[in-house]
Amino acid sequence: MYRILVACRAGVGSSLILKIKMNQVIEENNLPIVIEHSNLDGVPGFNGDAIFTLSDVAQELKESYPDRYIVGIKNIIDKADLLAKMRQFLADKEQK
């Protein structure tokens, strides 16, 4: 089971919606992923497999944490895009 952190600046708006949508996609597709949720303060202590966040925040996080697997999301309610990005994450992890 892979652990993904969903985070945004405050941890109450967009990341909460993203968490809900990602959990729907995970359930619908039986993906081996567990979602955790936080604001950006939770990023340094997170030792899971990936961080999914908004595209603009992802750019900042990639600069601060170049060794982390970080995914930027443009449309937090586009389930097809979320599924594609989660499948890419799983494929990348399987290759390692």
C-alpha cells in the first residue's frame, strides 16, 4: 500500500476537495493507495511515497524537496486526470 499526502497552503479548501476526489478514484479503481491530508506544515515530517498538491504549490515544493515525488494537479475535480496521475505514480514506483 502506497501513502500519498494531499496538501495545500491552509489544508482546508482545495486539498480537502482533492482528497475527497482522489479517494473516490481510489475506491472506484481499487488502487493500492492511502491518502493522508495536511497543510504545507505537514510536508517536512511526511515520510510516505508521494505528495499531490496544486500545480503552483508543486513547483515550490519541488524546489524545496527535490528528492520527493511531487505531483501538481491543475483541476482538482477532474477524476480522469487524477486517475491518470495516480496510475503514472504507481507505474513509476513499480519500476523502482
